[in-house]
Amino acid sequence: MIPTVRTAVLLLALLALGACQHEPPRTDAAGSVAIVKPPAGVAAANPFAVEAGLEILRAGGSAVDAAVAVQAALGLVEPQSSGVGGGAFLLHYDAQTKRVTAYDGREAAPRGASPGMFLDEQGQPLPFADAVTSGRSTGVPGAIAMLGVAHQQHGRLPWSQLFRGVEQAADEGFEVPKRLARFANSQFRQATLPDARAMFGKPDGTTVQAGETLRNPAYAATLRLIAGHGPRALLEPPLAGQIIERTHAEPRPGTLAPVDFKSYRPRQGEPLCRPYRVYVVCVPPPPSSGVSLLQMLAILEHTDIAKRGPDDPQAWFLFAEASRLMYADRDRYVADPAFVAVPVNGLLDPAYVASRARLIGARAGEPPAAGEPPQLAAGIRFGEDATQEVAGTSHFVVVDGEGDVVSMTTSVESLFGSGRAVGGFFLNNQLTDFSFVAVEGGRPVANAVAPGKRPRSSMSPVVVLDRDGRLIAALGSPGGSAILAYNAKTLVGLLAWRMPLQEAVELPNLIARGKDFFGEAAKFPPEVLEGLKARGVEVKPGRGEESGLHGVVLHTDGRLEGAADPRREGVWRQP
């Protein structure tokens, strides 16, 4: 398509964002060409984790090298959200080749998994908390193995060097963050179980408090094993055996076996990239729900939201309705593509997207039904999946001195995962991201449990490029199913409303899925809430406070703008 004059002018104006490595080379006083490296930095959910990544960058490490250290550190100081016992999705941007690569370290169900594994004796779905804390909820952890694959391709420092700082802190002790202390002292079910009590309890029977020193020598020993034996150490004895043993304990023992660990392989491939305004937005393919984020942005392109702004109730109404349409499709069609023919191209088909956008009226009505995108496999119609996804998880972004970028979302799913721990880390409960029922309304559910299958995930790290493939931004968020809304809000703020990244991150959260509208009601101006209510959208407080957005924007003047969500403890720092 040949751009209009207006579009061309807008492109020139908006490309005030770009990568400094693409500027003309600078010369010194003698006239020789000076090597100018892009700035580097880390944005993550905890200052200790950020510093762990920066130390690796200072030592000459790559973005992937630093990501390994950040993940190890988060497992120590933010174990309620992520860790070596969980999974992750990672996007890597190579500044030299302008290539984005997607890595999938999502957990996998064991060979012994069955469609009825989360049903009780009467064939009814288990209470969610009972399923989460059962031995059946844990899948083969993939985050470290995935980072190992990425490190083989993009690492510059030895693997063994990447864990030293965190290992020392685990051995000698670290200052307990406020957020960890809050959850460790809560009545949240996993926090009350014996493994959490053992990890966070003190000799006097109380639980560790914020600011106190906590040691985790078991985690230090785990990191030594991973550092010394390589990224598949978690998938081999002795750690694999310990994980299997812990998941086979009552209540409701799981079926993980050595063969499940031996056969696990991270996936690597091309990301999904689609235009949004004058940019290109890249996300991981399914089982990530990145395709749904792209669909929501495409729906919004059919509205005038870009001409409005954060103080306009119509803008948020459009956002909410596009969100509901997106979730309706996501909940029916997104699943593991190795087991289900996910209609990715159909969900993003321009004509189909336009038809979904036309469903947005003047007022919110009943929850929208899923559409029927083109290119569905012949004769296949899926039932709706109402899987619960709790607000755990963490996200971080790393930029190294060569301009390479990692955008990674990592999780053990629920707070403290399954509540079961080995080796100083918690085991994931990611298998509860599967649908508890395999058939709905006589139709198979795409996200039903199957042996070896990976559950659908809302994790969707983002990389934004210009049309020439140069880096514009990288971002992402935790937050369960709300991740998609958090990421979409930030992208609209940054790319459509042209807000500074930090301001876009701090925009109020609004999660519209089905019949519910939740969010940070107190952060919206009263006139916005009134305007939304007049349009049938009544924002209820709650479920909007658990975003943990982190990201960067690279400007043409060489400035690297980072942002950290004030709703958590994250920071953005540079070496």
C-alpha cells in the first residue's frame, strides 16, 4: 500500500523513536571514526535482580547472559512469582541482523496426564485451590532449559559465571523485600503450607519480615548444580528426581516421571509480527496468547481511539469492548499448536478483524461470543475454555552494549506456585492453566489436558520495531489473563497516544473479560468513570493492581528510556 501524504508525515514525526546504533558514526578530534555503542540497562521487578543483571553486563555479558542472572535472582527474592521451577517465554532482538527470535520454555504435561486429572470423584471440576496445591498441577519446568538454548546462541560469558552473585547471596543471606514478606505472612493457601513455612519461618515460630536477612542455602546448592552441570540440570538427577518425588506426595499425587524430563525440549522459532499504526509489534506464537494481543490492537485500529486520549471515556470504552472481543476468541481458540490447529492467521485476518470491530456499538451489552475466523480446520469447532489464571508471574527487559534485547515473561503461575518446594525453590502449578473440562457444549476444548501438551499461557513479551526492523521498544507484564490488557494499555499509551513509556505504564488498568469490568477504579478521573458507566461499563475495583510492567524505548538520539511499574518493587537502571 502506498502511504498517503498524511501517513508519511506522521511516520516522520513518530519515528523520533529509533535505535541509536543506526545513527551516522561519530568522529573524534583527529577525524577517525569513533565506535559508539548503544546504551544498556535492565528493568525488572526487584532491585537485587536488576543489579544481578547489570553486573553481568558490566563484565561484558550479552542480554541473554544478563537474563540468566536476572532469572536466578528473581527466584531468590521474588519466589512468589517466578523461579527455576517454572516456565517462560522470551523474545530476543539481534541489533545487527534486526532479527527477532521467539523462545518457548513453557512447562509440559507428563505422559501420565489425562483429561480428567482435575476432576473429583463425582466427575466435577476440583476447587481451584485444591487443584493448584495438588501434585498434579506441576509440569516439567522449562525456563532454565530455554535460557540454556538462548545462551548457546547469544551468550558471551561462560554459563557457570552467570550464577555466582546470586549463589553467594543465597548462601550468605539477602534482605527480604516488602512484597515477599507480605505474601509469606499472608493467609494465601500456598503460604500456609509446610514448604513455605520451612522456607520463611524463623526459629521462634514467626515468619520472616521485610528488611530482615534470609538465607536459602538449598537454593545456593541448586544454583551450583545448574552452573556446574548446565541448563538441563533441572531435567536430570538429582533435581529431576526430587521434583518427581515431591509431586508424587499426597494430596492428589501427580504422574511426572523421568521420561517426561528426559524428553522435554524448549521450542524456538519465528515470532508473530504484525503492523500496528506505523510500527511492527512482535510476540511469541501459541501457546502464548500473543496472537490475541495482536488481534486486540488490530481491532482498535478500526476505531478512533488514537485520536482520543486517557481522559476520554470513549477511549476506554473502545478499549474495554475490544478487550472483550479478544478474550472471547482467545478463550476458544488459543492452545498448544503441536496438538491443536490454532487459527492464527484467521484470528488476524483483516476482514475477520474488521467484522469483530463492527460489533462495538455505542454501549456495552451482553458478553460477546467467540467468532468463527477463517481457516479453521475443516469440521472442527471448539468449546469455550473458562480456565482461571491467577495474577502471579514476573517480566523483565535487558538491553546490552551491542543493542541486543531480551524481553522475557517468567512464571511459576500462582503465588508460590503449587506451594511445594525442593532445592530451595517452588514448583510450578502451570498445569492448572489447562481447562479442567475437556468438552463444553458437546465440543472439544482446545486447551484441554493431554500428555506432553503445553497449557495456554497469557504470557506475551513484546518487541516493537519500526518498518525497517529497528528497535523501538520492548515491554511486558505479569498478571494472569490480565497480562493482555496490561500490555495493550501500555502499547496504546506509548504508540497511539505518544506518551512517555513510564506514563503509559502508570495508566490505570482496566480488565474487561466476559461480563466483568475490573480495574483501578480509584485511578480513573470521576468524569471517565461516569462516562464509562453511561456506556454500560461499570469498573469494579480489584484485579487491576497486579501488573508489573517493565520496558524500554530506544530513541534516535541514543537515549534509552526505561520504565518500571510502581505497583511492584521494580526499577530501571543502567550500568
